[in-house]
Amino acid sequence: MNNETIILGKKYACQPIGLKKTVIGEVISKLENCVVICVEEYEECDHGELLEKCGKVVAKYSHVYELENNEYVYEYNKKYEHTLVS
């Protein structure tokens, strides 16, 4: 995908930089070469890394995929729950 086709606030599947598996999440920011995604679903092997990143990851535009595309069907075993710290 590219900068013009990605919509802020929409959910996408992506292969984030620094994670082993693909995640699903909402695009919260678009940068020059990548997007920031707030992760909602992910694989167990990336749990520790996601905790360190507070559930937000960066992915290149070329590694972002539409969820409706049948080519990208995943079975996730974890849901990321954001917590508030005061």
C-alpha cells in the first residue's frame, strides 16, 4: 500500500518493524515512509516486545495490508488491552 491509500483510523494488518509476526491494528499516524499502528491483535511470540512499545508499532507502507483481502487471514491468540497509568 502507499501513503494515499491508507486511511487514518482504519484497521489494517501489517508486519511491523521489530516484531516476528503480523498484527492487526488501527492506523493512528502517517509519516513520510511509514505508519504508526495501535495494535489490537497479535501473536503470543510478540507479547514482550509489544509491552515495551506500549502497544504501538511502526510499519513501512509496503508492509501494510487490507483486512478484507482473503490472502491475509490470521488466527490471533492475543488481544492487546491498553491500560491507563496515573
